[in-house]
Amino acid sequence: MDTRTMRRGVAIALLASGVAAASPAATPETGCPGSWIDSGEATFYDAFGQPNACGLPLTSGEYVVAVAAAAFDGSAVCGRCLRITGPLGSVVARITDYCVGSSCRDLDLSPNAFAAIGNPLDGILSVGWESVSCDVEGPIAFHFDAASNPYYAKIQVRNHRYGIAGLAIAEAGQPFVELDRSSDNAFEFVSGVTPIAAPLSLRVSDLHGAVVDSDDIAFTPGVLLDGAGQFPSCPEPGSALGGAASIGVLTLLETAR
């Protein structure tokens, strides 16, 4: 058994032990193409006292988490949600940052998230985690950065149920163009010698292959605009990991490998 399989087995065992405390709205992504299950060590940091690498606004009291720099993937994990399980239970936290330095382990939690799953006096916890759907309401949203101008658009996707795989843009009467992702969780478009022609169409895809097209989007820097819909829930094969029984079965399968 390789190290990756062992870590996954440990993660599932930890998740099974804490499933009773997990939010029922956070559906596991197990079986979805982009699911993430792992285990490791967690610390905590002042997540609300500094800007975050994902450039996302934070709500006081929400659970957030920073991943190790090696897992940040150029900001591709920004906005995903993880169910993190420790000795005292589970929380669902949104990825908003990455951590570096000698004190950084696998996950760095906001203090409230750490305290919900373990004793802060311990400083470091053994944890398991799995990617889950974020408990969002309403459609996905687009934020045009204030640095955007008539020839340059910097667009951030927000309020998404699953991680973002890509964003394409179509100016009025033009075909879609795939955009490059920036390291601070945005997508950039340069129009060239002519101003950006609005209204725009935006095509956003999630890590599981779902696509949402939004038309007639105004090009308004500094404003948050609603998209046309939300990503559908990822289909779960057979017995989804929605309860302790199914997680227990998967734990036995992993252990037997």
C-alpha cells in the first residue's frame, strides 16, 4: 500500500468518526471527478486579521482554511469547501488562503474552526478531510476587479458550489475565449487595441465538468453581478457518502486494499 492510499484510508476513518457533527447541507464529492480526500496535520492562524491569497471577502464567524502552498495549485482550490474532522468533530470550511513557513502543516484553520474540532492548547491536530459542496444560496456571481479598465478585465467567480475549473468570455457578437487564471484567484482578459465590447457572455465550468453560461453581463468594475444559475449537485454513484453507514463501508474497503 503506497503512502497516498494510506493517507486516504486514515482520512476516511477520521471522517467516519466525525460525521455526526457535520453539516447536512455539505454533500460529499466522493465519486465526483474532482473529489479530494486526504489526511494530515492542522494548525490555526489569524485568518481574519490579514488579506487572503484568494482575494475573497470573509464573513465574521465563518470557518475558513488555508492549504499548504504545494496544494494551492495557482489558486485553483480557492473557494472550495472541505469537511475537516478532528478529535472533537467536524466543520465545513472554505479555502481562502495558503500557508508557508516551518510552522505550516497540511491545513491552517481559522481559530474558530480549529476550536470546533480540537483543543487549541494542543496547537496541532491530526485531521482528515474531504471536499464537499459549499452551502451557497442563489446563483454564482462575478466580480470585476476595480483595476479593470476598458481594455482589461480581471474577473473573479464567487458564490460557487464547487471548485472552479475555468472561465471563458465572449464579447458582444464574438466567440468564447478561454481565460488564464491569475495567482490571486481571478481570470484575466485583454481585448487588444479596441475596448471591451459589452454586454458580455461568461461561461464558467466546475471541477466536475458542469458548465453555467451567463449572458448579458455588464462590464462594471468594482461591482458584484449575479450569473444565470448555480452548478448542479454532482451525481453520487450508488450509495453516496451521506451517512455514517456508507462511510463505514468505504473505510472497510480502503483498509482492505
